[in-house]
Amino acid sequence: MPGKGKFIALVIVAVMLFTSLPSLASENHSSDSISVNYSFEEPSITRIIMGNEIYDTVTLDGAAYYGSPGEPGLPVRGAYILLPYGTEASDIKVVPGEKVYLGSNYHIAPIGKAIPLVEGVQPMAPSKGPIYNSDREFPGKTFDVVGTYAFRGYNILVLRLYPVQYIPAEGKLFYYKSLTVHVAASGSQPNPLFRGLERDKQEVAKKVDNPSVISTYKPSYTGGITDSYDLLIITTNSLKNYFEPLKEYHDSHGVKTVIATLDETGDTPEDIRDYIRNAYLSMGIEYVLIGGDDDVVPAKMLWVYGLDENTTPYQAFMPSDLYYGCLDGTYNYDGDDRWGEPTDGEGGHDVDLIAEVYVGRACVGDKTEVNNFVDKTIEYMSADADPYLKKILLAGEYLGDYGVASWGGNYLDQIIDGSNLDGYTTVGIPSAKFNIEKMYDRDWQNNYWTKEDMMSRIESGEHVIQHDGHSSYEYNMKMVTDDVENLDNTKYCFIYSNGCMSGGFDHGDCMAEYFTVKTSHGAFAAIMNARYGWFWSFSTDGDSQRFVREFWDAVFGESIHGIGAANQDSKEDNLYIINRSCIRWTYYELNLFGDPSVEFRINNAPDKPAAPSGPSQAKAGEECTYTAVTTDIEGDKIYYMFDWGDGSMSEWLGPYDSGQEVSASHSWEKRGYYNIKVKAKDVNGAESDWSEPLRVRAPKAYDALSLLERINEWLISLFGIELMPLPFK
């Protein structure tokens, strides 16, 4: 193998705008069969150089590259098919549509091996395996079954579709214009986690390709829910009181919260998971905050197998709070010491990987750490409009001599406004809305950024920091634990790092713990890896990168603003390639260190305005002026609309600065009482609720009042009551 530095990846066509449309799905079903059609536009083909070889890549929008190392990397499409209530898939057939010949002499780039994000790993260009000598179609099939998973009692069949076929020895390439999936469904036991809530119905509709099947599930009911809560906090008796301020804040802001101690839940991971399952069914919870480090509230250690360049196979145990969110079935069907194997689910199938509830952890061990966590979380949720909420820092390091994969900045660029690179499309952080700063070793060349640069940015106030670089249990973003303790920022950030091990909270106090609970500064929440993060040589389609892109796509593309739900969505969007290199590894290890119910302050609606101020009486035909004001948490400019209570409304007025009053005038011709109210929206379209009304009396024009009218006016002026209602005219 050529030495380090010999491989230079030159992308001849670095970015090719996709003119094809995303693959589309149409559906129909009966009581015992389902058909879903997936249509595909013609793929685009791009030529690249990897190491010393010229290759072709095939891009199909909405698809990901899949295969084992050394196999041709062809695009695959995920199919998420809802099964009818009380059924399972008994037979699956995929019928291909028209097969289109794309040409010959194509040299499709092979799938590479995953590389851990640690220093010193030698580069290795993807190499071709024996399959390249084959004169048979590859992959030679139209689908694989990934598994059947469940979300809140709705059973979802996940398939991997292969719309592109390749004959390696001849370089011939084909694609199918459509693939129609036919599923025969047969009777089975209804899922015991089905609770029939309307919000569950709405959420599952977003996850599947055939939402019409939802109608086969029972009508909504809440008979099993005796106490309704949104968030469950699990902690110890000694720490419970210190979480009370967080509960009180959530309760007063519409997130009804309950705290349970280990005396109630039990103190093993299995006991805790059973308690969460019961709380999900009886209380309707959606979020779980684990209030304790792993030696306070235990984490489940899951076993995972992966492939990398240095060791095959690579295997490890890792703490994973995914276990507390995915509540269906067992995680150890064979009863050995390896929980989480792909055959450890019910009946020897895969374990549950779609979450019923969204989980985060506060790795606290004493009063001070709980207070740090709670204070920072509340401060973030209650922060007034502040320019720092517009600040995004992208921090990319030099990773090693891996061609296009050498620089963290090459990965981070893909989350600015979105990307269609590497075969799939994701929405990113909008540069028009946020002040995005790039701190890239790539751009600073030999004068790389330092820990002092990072500390300075944090102390000046950053809202979000996305990091791509080397890490360890006690090292992240070029900082060590002492550096975190020396921070003095009072505007708290969210950190997402795909570096290795900085989220390994079972190995003493890791960097994620220092950022979130060890001090009163740093971050209010973080997402970090418990073990290795992963990338690929000479490609930006690394395993960890797929989760980063899908996370920000959840936030900005799917409007999932809750950090717990966005973290889980990034996993489920990669479920159809769960067996690719280290995707399962990353799926298990990405834990949230923070309150999962917290929503990003990124496009929140303005606060509900107070009732408009102005005259409470008006003469007929007289213009009266009313004012209103509100604020926007992010400091966005605001539009206002007045409802005059007579069936007419103003146009959207503005935009005005956050906190700046707006005035508008109106007149009424008919006598009566009118309720004036106002609402606001920011320049990004997020609308507030209507204000409380201001009641205005507008008499008709007349020369003399009747006795009854005079009495009514007198009573209203003195007591706010009237003898009898004055009719509208």
C-alpha cells in the first residue's frame, strides 16, 4: 500500500447539482395486503479520483451508498411501511418496473472501511474486492428486509431497496424506474404499547410511506392514561428536591413534569425500563430525563460490532440511553452477556430501534451538579431576546492525510444551508438566519486554531457549536477538563461533537459531563459519542457524518426543535442502513447530555402580545388608535395583525424591532361591543397566539338617548354592567 501522503483525492466534479426529483412513493392497501410504489428519476453519474484510481459514483436523490468494504458503492433507498393493526408481514415481494440501461465501462467506486476519529490511524484508499471480476448483476436483488420495528404500537416494516444494478466485469449500469413493494399481512397480537393517542397518530404519519394504513388502528382513546404528563425525571431520593425548580419551570410553561426516584422505579436498568414503559402507558409521557451519573442511575451497556481499517471485527460495550427510549421487547433474547445484538429482539429478530420516548441524561452526582444543570437549562429556556442566539460556530480540525476526508471543515460545510453530496439530501443551518462562523484548520492552514480560540468563542457567547475533530474521554475541541472549569461564560451553548469518546460517561467524568454539569458555565446540553466516532478515507460519507447531517435536517428540515426528538430522528433516518460499517455503533453511542424536552431557540414564535391598549369606547365612524407590543426570543423583527372584532382584520403590519410598539386605527359604524385582539409573527413566519381581547363599545350616531340607553351607559360607566344588552344595528 502506498505510504501516507501518496493518496490525493481530486474530485473532478466536486458538486453536481441534482436535476432528478426525489424518489416518490404511492400506496394502496386492503385488510390483508399492502402495495407501495417507489418511483425513481434517472440517476446522475460523477467521475472522481480516489488515490491513484479513477472511479464513477452513481447518485440517486433520497438514497444512500451501501455495501460491504470492497463492494461497489451503489445507492439504496429506505422503505418504511406501516403494517395494518394487529398484523405482521407474512410475505414480501418487490416487482420492478421498466429497467433502463445507462451505459457501460463504468468503474463504480468501492465502499471504504470506517476509520475511528483518532490520531495516528494510517490512511487506506478504498480497494476493490473480488466482486469486480464478476459478470453477474450486483447486487442482483431488489430488496433486503432490515426488520420490523414499532413506534408507540404502530408496527413498521423497514426494507432496503436496490434500484440500481451493476455488472462489474463489463461496467454495465442499469436502474429501475420503479419498484413496487407488495406485503401480505397476516394476523398477529396487537402491539401492547399502542395507546391510541392523537399525537401518536400524527407522529407515525411522518415516519411512514403509507400513512393511509393508520386508519386500520383503533380510534383514539385515553382510557389507559390516569395521569397525564409530558416529562418524567428519574433520580434518587437525595437528589429529587434539587430537580424541583426544573419541574416547576416546566409545569408553568406547559410541559407537565413528574419526578420518580429509584425507590419507586427499581435500581437496575431492566427495572427502570419497565417503569418507563408503564409511565408511557399510564401517564402518556413523551420525554425521560435520567437524573444521575451512571453510578447514580445506571446505564445499560450495549454490545456492538463494527468494521474499521485496523481491526476486523471491532467490538465494544458502550453505555446507551437508547435502551430507555425504545420500549418494545427484550434487548437480550439469547440470554448471554451481549445486550443489543442484532438478534437480541423478540423471537431472535433485531432489537427495538424506534423510540417511544425521547431520553436525555444529566450526569449529576450531588447537589452542586444538579444546581448547575438545572440553572443552565432554565436560563437557556427563559432567556430574553439576545443576539447570541443567532451565533453558530463550526469548528473543524485537521484529521490526517485522507484526501477530501482530511479536514473537518469539508464535513461541516455540508450543514450550512444543506447538501446533496454523497447520494442524499439534507437541509442544513440557514446562513440567512444565523451568523455562522467557520473556525477551520483547513482555512487557517499551518496556523491552526487553538484551545484559547475555542474558549474565547464560548466566553463571548455561542448558541450552537458543531465540532468535527479528534477527542478522547478528557479532551474535546482541543480543550481538557481544566480548561472547561476555567470557562466563565453566562450565555450557555449546545455542543454536538462527533469526536471519539468525549461522551463516555462510564469512564470517570468525561468531557460531556464537564461541559454540562461540572461547572456553572459551559453548555446547557451536548450530544457526544460514548466510544469512537467514524469517518471514511477519501470520502465525506462517513458514518458519524450521516448522523450530524440528519440531526440538523430534523431541526431545520422537519421542524423538530426538541433536542431529544431531533437526536432520535437522526438515528431513525439512518435505520435502513443499520448494517453498514459502523452505523449501528454510532446509533447506540450518541447520547444526549441534557433535558430532552428543551427546544432550540432558533425559530420560536414571538411571545403572545398583551391585550391591545387604546380607547374602550368609540363614537360611530370615529377613527380610534390602538397599540400593541411583544418581543421575539431571538430578536427577530416582528409583524402584527389586528382583529377588529367586526369580521375585519388589518394587514400584517411591519416589520418592527422586537419590543417596539405598533399602532393601528379603526372605526365602527354599527352600535355594539367589539373584542379587539392582536397576534404577531416573526420575519421567518413563526406566529404567536392571539392576545387577550380588549372590549370596545361603539354606540351608533344619534342626537338623543332613550332613557334605557342612558341608564345602560350610566351602569356601564360605574359598574361595567348593563341593564340589558344593546342590540347591534
